[in-house]
Amino acid sequence: MSEHARLASPLVTRSVDRGMSLLRWSAFWSAVVLPLVHVPFVVAEGFTAESTPLIAALWVANAVALVLGRRHSPHGRTRSLPGGDQS
């Protein structure tokens, strides 16, 4: 392995780890905030032909955010999931 490859590997690993941490942080807080958007929207608009696709999209976005942000830790350490699942 060349000197350049050995030096680049930790940099790439650190960059990917930071990127994943940012993704988990963003997803976690999106999962927290999205219900503050769609619940009042449902109360105000109800389920109509025009609002139903937007409500469904918000629910799907919330579900995706919950899955992606489930391992967020405020101290930056990845938490293990119950049952040893590390995905």
C-alpha cells in the first residue's frame, strides 16, 4: 500500500463517519419535528382529495426519518440496538 493510500484511508473513514453522524442527527430531529407539522395540518385541513397525498408524504418522510435517526446519540457515539442489531 502506498504512503498516500495509508494517509487517505483514515481521512476517508473519518469523513464518512462524520457524514453518517450528520445524517443520523438530521434524521433524528426531523423525526421529532415532522409531527409538529403534519398533526396541525390534519386538524386544519382534514383528509381531502387535495391534502391526502401531502399527509401521506409527510408520514412516509417521518417513518424514513425514524429509521435513519434511530441510532443518533447526543454525544456522537453510535448506540447499539436491542438484540445486537448494528444495521
